[in-house]
Amino acid sequence: MKAKYITPLVSALSLYLGGNASAITVTGLWANGSLGGFFSSGYGLSDSDWTAVGSAETGMGDVHAFVDSSTNGSGIIDLGTLGGYESAAVDYAASSSGGYIVGYSQLNDYTSYHAFLCEDDGTPSLIDLGTLGGSYSYATAVNEYGDVVGYSETTNSGEDHAFLYYGGGAYGMIDLGTLGGANSYANDIDSSGQSIIGTSLTSGGQYHAFLCTGASPYSAGTMTDLGTLGGNYSEAYSISDNGIIVGCSKTSTGAERAFRYSGSTMVNLGTLSGSGFSAARGVNSSGDVVGYSSASGGVTHAFLYSGSTLYDLNTLASGFLSNGISAGFLSLDYAFAVNDQGYIVGTGTYYDGWNVTTSSFVLSYY
């Protein structure tokens, strides 16, 4: 079983951001708890605190969705499945009744996967959201009202469409359509439920990031093409409540780069190494962006973009990383979400004192 470990709150590293005197200070780094197996991955984060969701190996070797609101692994909860061996939780939204969790799970046929919604109310239970007529669906995000987005196979086999599951599901899944092509995928929704982002195949055969506004039980809304960084592909992964969008796009040279989109401008965030790739996966209302990028030595590292500067989370949190002798994170590899409270969730390489594994992490900063 993986050891539960919290790094001590030791001295932090302060850096200047974009020439301003605002400083990033890392104040904590901890691993989420174990479900009895040897690895976990963190994908989603509450918008109000450090509660994280993801997937983890169980003692039986299955992979189950989890939620963990502790800072020492003692509060991790196995969310189970919809009947199969596998499930994953990918987003969490705090609500007046506790919170909503979404993700996807294998069914008891052990081949199909369906989107699920789960209330974090003390006795969490997965609700199967069904499909748009096809055999599978995947939920990717939820807001405080229980509005869920994701994608599903339609009645046309092999065609996937973005969906909105509105306010508890009285209207079922709403097909959001596409940018003219066969497929679309929704990745996030804002707290008001009025802005949904993702990627869609265009009529010209390219996948482009989109912003869909005005979707409701009575309308698919309007899907707007956000363009690219000059190449033939872009995907939007996250939107803040004040409309900042982040994702990944190809440039005119074919390089994959993280982007930040605000107003009508898509900005290339670069990479940690100056070459290779990067992808932005989360953004908060302050405009701080997290994701992952090629770093020196050909490895992938989690990043934080703040104040117009791209920072390696491994550098910011260097005082909290293990030296390979004591238990702790050896590296922070992928960051997937950041909230307004200064918490980041992701996945890193972890040493438990005996083995090197993969573990979900939560990092706090301000």
C-alpha cells in the first residue's frame, strides 16, 4: 500500500512575476490517499477548497474514481463504478448541498463506458447519465447547479457530439451540435451555465476550439470557432467564470502550444524548454494557468503561468520535493486544474520509501 505523506511546511520560494513585485509562495504539497493499490491520478479540483477527484488503483487491481477532501489521505472515498471494473472522476463543483462530482465509468458489460454524476453528500452514489443514442458517453465538467458537459456517441455510430445535461437531468442530454463536421467534445462549463468550451471538427476537416453560449433545455446555443495559433488544430480545456479560456493549439510550424484566450486574442504561452510541446488545462479568475510542458532533459513537467511568465512547478516547489531517500514527490509531471483559492491538482512521480509510483498531488500557493 502506498504510504500517506504530507511534506512539511518549510520555507517557500518567492519569484517575481512579469517584472512585478507580486510573489508566488508555495505553502504545501501533499499526496492524495490510497485506495489500496499503487497509483493514483488527480484530475479535478473544487472551486472553493483543496478537495480533489481522480482515479486510483484498488487493492484488487481495479481503477476507481475517488474524492479526497483531506490533506493527509485519511479522507479519501472510493466512489465505485456503474458495474464494471473502472471509473474516473474528472471534475468537482461545490454546491449548497455539498458538491457535485462527474466522470465516467465502465458498465457491467465490461466494455461500455457512460458519463456519471455523483453528489458529494456523505453517501455518494453514481448516477448513469445515459447517452445521445449511442453506446458510450463521457462527462468532463460540472458546475454548482449540477449542469454537466461532456461528449457522447450519437445515433450515428462513430459520431461524437458535445452534450449539456442540464440542472439535474429533467431534460436529459442536450446535443450541442458541431462546427460543421461530424464530431465535437465539450470540456468545461462556467458557473452560470452560459458558456461551454471544447473542440469540434469543422466543415473543413480540422478540429478547432469552440465557445458555445446560450445553451439551454430548449436550445443548443451558438457555437463559435475560436481559431488556432496558425496551425490546423486547437482545443479549449478550461474556462474561468470571467471568461478566460485556455487550451492547446498547433502553430503554423505544427508545434503544439498552450494558449490563453481572452477577449478575441489567442496568446501562445510557450514551453518550459523553449521547444517541444505544452498544453494548458486549467485557469482561475486571476488568469493563472496550469498545464504541462516539455522541460529540459526531454521530461514533462507541470507548469504555472502567472503574471505573463511560465514557471516550472518543480522549481517553485523544489523545497517540498523528495531527495529520493525520504518519501515524497520526486517530480510534478501534470497539472490539470487550479482554483481561486490557490490550489492546484495534478499527477506526479512519487517515492513511498520502497517503490517509485504515480500519485495525485495537491499543491497550495498564493
